[in-house]
Amino acid sequence: CNYEARKFGVRSAMPTFMALQRCPNLIVLPTRFDVYRREAAIIRGILYQFSAIIEPLSLDEAYLDVSSHPSAAGALAREIRTAIFRTTKLTSSAGIGPNKLIAKIASEINKPNGQFEVKSEHVAHFMKDLPVRKIWGIGEKSERKLEELGAKTCGELQRFSRPELVNVFGKFGLELYELCRGIDVRPVEPDRPRKSLSTEETFGVDLATLEQCEEKLEELFQDVMADLAQKESTRDVTKIFVKLKFNDFTRTTAERAGLTPTLQAFRSLLAEAFGRTGKPVRLIGIGVRFAEPMPENAQMTLL
């Protein structure tokens, strides 16, 4: 979703029919996840040249802990962005802050192709007039609840005590008390072994029959197996699953343990999921789940 489209109220992950309602002249292009994954891998390699402590959030976003780097954070961000553009011809944006909360919010300020830094001594001023919706964990319902309490900004939210926030939001109220002050103690956590691997596709025209779904399933199966062979060839698969989203936006998932990820096995799960409603299908997703790695300090079973 590019910035021109966003001016019409279109946003990322919005269903296409809703986007076309808001912007009838919208140009809709097919997704190219093979290209996205390839470029993301190149960019990830560039990031590792500057820090070994990286926490990926998605294909195109990650936290970097650069606290031990000799360069100033702002200059380092410019160097990273230059390296990305020089290698991929893709622009990028960066947020620099003393913690993950501040860095994430700062990253949204000078998009596209810019950066913004909030130093530790400026955090209090930065948070004061910030809308509460900018805090992670605050969605539409929480925002409305806070608005009813008279707290539209983080500065207004800071007037509430811990007990008052816990009374309204439960355990999250404790976090909210600190987050609205720009306090975030979460560390940058390096990439951990993924729990699953999957792919999905949303169709421009709903699939009305099981046979139509099976045709699309073959393409998705090839994608998953290619990713499995390339990225997770040493992992043990414990489950496979098929996810369907119907034309009324309801969802269902069929999942089985102990099945080898073959096309026939996925077809069996597809038939099970489709047969639950028989409604036209607008999205199919398939994937595998991996065995959880045993911690090095885990106690062994005693027989």
C-alpha cells in the first residue's frame, strides 16, 4: 500500500474490495512474495554487518541493538540506509531511540526514506503530546475507552495512577503506566527458530468449488515445499494445516499431527475444511508446524 493510496484512506492489509471502494482508480498489482523474500534476505544480510543483535518483526522490519557500536546511532542509521539503497535500490526509514517503544514510534515519523531520533533526555517531551494509539497494545477499543476517561494523549494518560489503570485494563494497566511515559524494558531478542512455516493467497475471484481450491492448493504446496527445503531442511515437522477464509470473512483451519507434508495430505485437509461450510473461498493458506527445540538445560525424563 503506497503513500499515494494512503491519502484515500487505503491501508496495508485492507481487503481489496474495501480499498477499491475508497479509491476506485486504485491500481492493483499481483503480489510477488518470492521477490519480497529475496530482497528481505539481502537486507537482513546488510543489517548483520552492523549488529549481531537483531529482532525481525516482518519481512521488511526489524529492531537492531547498536548500543555497543562505536558510531553515533543517528549516523549509523544513515549508513545502514545508504548501504541498503546502494545494494537494492530500495529506500528505507529508521527510528532511533533508547528502547524498542520509542524507536518503533520514531520510525513512523519521517517516512518514506527518512529517519528520526529521540534521545533519552527528550523522551518525556516526546511522549507528552503523543496520541495514545501510538502505544503498542492500544487498539480501537482501548483507544475509545481511554477517550471516555479523557485521555487522548500520553500526557493526559500519565495523570492516572497504577491502581486506576489496573482497575480499567487489568494487568495491562501496569504496562500502560510505564509505556505512556516512554519506559520500555523489553530487550532486542535475536531471531529464534520459527514455530511454523506457511504461505497463503487471497484471490481476486472467490473459489466456488473444491476442485478450484485444489488447483490453487498445488501452487501453494510447491511454495511451502521449496521454502521447507531451502530454509528448514533439518527441522522435524510435527503437524500440517490448511486454513480457509470464506467470502463472509469467517475462517476455519484443519490440522493434523503425524502426517508427512505431501500434496495428498494437504488435499485431505482442504476437503475437510471446505466441507465444513461449502461457502466460496477467498483465501487459502497451508503450512507446517515444527517440533519445539529442547532447551539445553532441560531436565531429562526419568523412567
